[in-house]
Amino acid sequence: MTYLDFLLIFDSALRLATPLILCAMAGLISERAGIVDIGLEGKLLAGAFTAAAVATLTGSAWMGLCAAVASSVFLSMIHGFACITHKGEQIISGIAINILASGATVVASVALFQRGGQTPTLDRDERFSPIDLPSTEALTDIPWLGPLWKELISGHTIPVYIALISVPLIWWLLWRTRFGLRLRAVGEMPAAIDSAGVSVTWLRYRALIIAGILCGIAGAFLSTAHGAGFVREMSAGKGYIALAAMIFGKWKPWSVLAACLLFGFLEAGANRMQGTPLPIVGEIPIEVVLILPYVATVILLAGFFGKAIPPRALGTPYRKER
Amino acid sequence: MTRLPAWIEYLLIPLMNLTLAFAVAAVVVMLIGENPIDALTVMINGAFVYEGALGYTLYYTTSLIFTGLAVSVAFHASLFNIGAEGQAYLGGLGALLVALMLQDWLPMILMIPLCIIGAAAFGALWALIPGWLQAYRGSHIVITTIMFNFIGAGIMVGLLSGSLMRPGQSNPESLLFEDNARMPQLHNLLGEFGIELGRSPLNLSIVFAALACFGVWLLIWRTRWGYALRTMGASEPAAHYAGVPVPRMIVTAMCISGALAGMMAINTVMGDQGKVTLGFPAGFGFTGIAVALMGRSHPVGIILAALLFGALLQGGSELDFEFQTITREMVLLIQGLIILFSGALSLMFVPWMERRFARKEIA
């Protein structure tokens, strides 16, 4: 394999990791605030559908993105209404959102487009197209750096860059601002935040709003940047892999990013290696590679390499003492 | 602590939640531009009236009873088994392996119980590992069962397109169950006695589902083990203090849960398709969660809820034929709404109800 081959695998890994990064950051912020979010998958799917549908109807990818964010935040708010306001079971609410989204997206797309659950294929200008970063031309002739810049760093769609920026942003928000300090505290010990006179409810709602925005962008990436339209169940478990990556990264932004890139790399490598035998082990079926993220997460959760400690108040609704 | 009268808690509140879910679904149908009453009529006809419709409804109900019971047994231990889907999938593998090994030699009377045991054992195995990890390593059961759904699906794809694939097939599906390893279908069975029944995949599994309901009721409410299980579900420290071996109970509860989920496979795989197909559990494991929630984790409630969801699934498939703009995924939407209202938002009406009705009890 040449240097260029490696670059191409990394390039495709980055694209495959993009929805994972966005969703995992969404999960991270919501779980850091104490709300379990297994509804990532549903929000991603809803985002993907709305983005494609609105992009088709308005002809603008940006309108699609905004609509995707709106629909995903809407689902987040349902989650909040059930889990924060009514102190319902967070896991059940998450499952409800996932099932709701997988039903509603097909129902809506059949009602709107009558194409058996798909949206019409998007034109070039209804999608996010790859953008060339400045100085790509100038660097082309430089060995190593030139191809690296051209193939890997430049030439992605805007949501990819948003995903990459979201990581330091979330880190900064959670560890360098007062809001972040309070948000993390609300996931560990909400009673302390409450007695300091800060609203637990409003903090958790804000965490869910941010999570909704991130999932919406991830959805828009799937249908209007990576793909050219919505197909049913197009999220294909990515929300759950993001959940796994979030746990694998132990609820820390940089580690989560690393986990997402690793999982993306596994998938990209598996796609590339399909059919080619490896030394020693022979040909590995792609299914085996694709379940590796889940296996790794289970092993991590079992405490066999390092301990993954979730936020302490995770999953428990806050009740004011009376 | 105030208590609501039983009729409110077990009848009125579930009915209100259900009504709310259907009301939202009706609004969606109206937004699409169709008449919700028409859609409902189509679904009711499709689920009960047309020839063979009832058979299909009961066939789906059978699957849902198994997965609903599976989720409910874990619920009683306050464990959340979202892995019923994967356990059912592996259950199919268990039944298939038993069938492939023994069906050339043994008669039906032995094959069917053995295959059921195979399905239950593989389902139990797929729940054993998450259960063990929860009990002894403290890893969260929700996450591990989700992961195990995907791991199971990956393994099954690998096997069905690999060593277990039937030669000459373009789609990944397994070798066949011979007749002596298939669950007899009721229309054939009753036909022998001269009773005419519309053709449907309804099979003898429904009897086993009924037995499972009775068994679960007996186990949970009439045995010492069941009492310990419910104690653990109510308060783990209390159970521990009373001498219940909590970790072992968690593992056993998960195994029973997984075995029940695995038995769903006898209905679809042995009773209808006669082979293991790609993704045959088709979301029934997840619907089992809705069934257990609606049925308040009680076998009688589960039967009723399974019937409701079975009718929805069968009636929903009729929507495809009758409407241009409504598809069977409408049922998925309704299902999501039911889980939302009767699960996540189940406490919504309670404070209001308490103000209204609980006063009598205090006075």
C-alpha cells in the first residue's frame, strides 16, 4: 500500500466518522448534564430526512440544514418534556424517540414524495459540495504535505469541518465556562446546583437543545452532504455507534473524538480491504470488522481496560426535596 | 404516600395514554390529508375481518407475547433488557442448529421440544453475558444489550451469508427446517379434524406462548424465587440485606428473559418461514418493550397489549393497499407514540389524578 492509499483510507474514515463525532458530542453534553440519550439514532434519522426533504422543496442545502436542526431539537424537547419535566424513564423515552423517528420519517416521505420512503435525488446545488481550502493549489507540488493537504485535510463538505470544530467547542464550553461547570455539576450532583440557586431544569434543557442541534447537523450531513437524498433507515445504527464511542471515550471530548475516528477508520479499512486477504489471518469478513466497535465497548464497559465512569446523576430525574 | 384506586391505575391511566397516542396519530393522518376514521376502519378490517386476517393478527400476537414476557421478567428485577431483538435472532440460530443436527434421525414429537430448547438456550446465552457483566462487572445492562443486538446481528449476517447459507440462494438465508422440525400450522392441524380455518401462519407456538404466560405468572407471583426477584426490583439493598444473592439473581433473571425472547423464533422461524432469514425478528424485540410497558409487566396485561400491537401490525399492512399516501410505517409511529405516552410520560396524569381521586383514601 502506498502513502496515497493510506491517505484515501483516512479521508474516507474522516467522512464516516463525521456523523459519529457530532452525535457523540451530542450524547456527551446531554449525559454530562445527567440525561441518558439513547435517542441519538432517532434524532439523526429525523435530521437526515428533514434536511433532504426541505433541501428538495426549497432548493437550498442550508435551509435543509436549518430544518434538520429544528426537527432534531424538537425530538430533544420531547425527550426533555418526558424526562425533565415529567421525570419519566429516560431510556424508555429514548426508545420511543427512535421508533417514532423511524416511523415518522417514512410516513412523511411517502406522504410528501410517494417514492416508497425515499426523497428525490438532490441536485448538485441542493447539497453541500466539497470545499477546497485556501492554498491547496500552492501546496500540491510539495511532497508528503501536498497530497496530505489535498486528499485528507481539504476537499470536505462543511458539516465535516463543523464536526471537527465541535469537539474543541464542546470542550471549551464544558471546561472553560461557568455554564459548563454548572452543566457538569448538574450531572454529578444536581442538589448542589439547586441549592446554589441555579435551575436544574433549565440547565438540562439547554444541554438537550445543544444535543439536538448537533444531531441535526449530523443528519443533514448524511442526506445532503455524504449522500444525495434520504433513504429509509439511513442512519443505520450510527447513533448507537456514537453512543458506544461516547462511552469508549469515557465522556471526555478528545477521547471521544479519538474513539469516533477509530471506529470510522475501522469501517473505512473494512470497506477497502473487502475481498483482499490479510497476512496471517486471511480474509476477514466485513461483518466481523463492523461489530468490532461494539465488542470493544463491551470489553471496556466490563472494566478490562480502564474504567468508564459515567456522570453520577446519570439517568435519575431530579426531585426537589420538600 | 398516596395510592390511586386500582381502576384508575390499571384501567383509566393506560386508556388515557392510549387515547392520547391515537389522537396524535389521527392528527398526523389528517395532516397527510386522509380521514383518520377511514384509516382506522381499514386497519380494523385488515386485522380482524378479512379472511385469515385474525390468524395473522394472532400470529404476530404470539411473537409479541414472547418478547413482551421477556422484557417484563427483566423489568421485575428492575433490569432493562433492550436486547430481546438480538436474543430472538440468536434464538433462531439455536433452533436451526438443533434442527440441522438432528432432523434426519428424530421424529417430530422429539424434534419440536428439542428445537424449542435450542432456541431458548441460545436466547438465554445472549442475555447471560450482559447479565453477568452487569452483576459482576457493573457494566450497564442497557448499553451492553444494545451492543449485543449489533454483535448478534453481525454474527448472524456472517453465518447466514457464510457457512449456514443455503446453496443456490442469492439472498442470505439458512438451510431449511425439514417437516419434522416445523411447528404445525393451525389451519392444517384443525383441517384434520374437519374445522375450516382461513390460511395464515398461525401455528402451535401460540399454545406455547400461553403456557409461557402461565409459567411466568407462576414464577413471579407464586414462588419464593419470584418474591426474591420482585424484592430485588423494588430495592436492591433491601434484597441484599434479606439474604438474596443479588448478582446470581440478576444473571438468572436475564437468562430467563433471554430464553423467552429466544422462543419468539419458534413462532416465526419454525412456525412460518421454515428457515432463518436475514433480520427475521423485524423489530418485534423492540415492540416487546412497548408490550411490557402497556401490559404493566403482568401476563394478562401482556396478552392484551400483544393482541393490540399484533392487530396494529397486521391492520397496518393493509394501509399499504388501501391508501396511496399512508404506509404501514404508520404503525411504527403509533408504536413510538404509545411507548412515549404510556412509558416515558406515564406519570404525566398521576399528580392530577392524585389530587382528584386519592383524597378519599386519606380521609
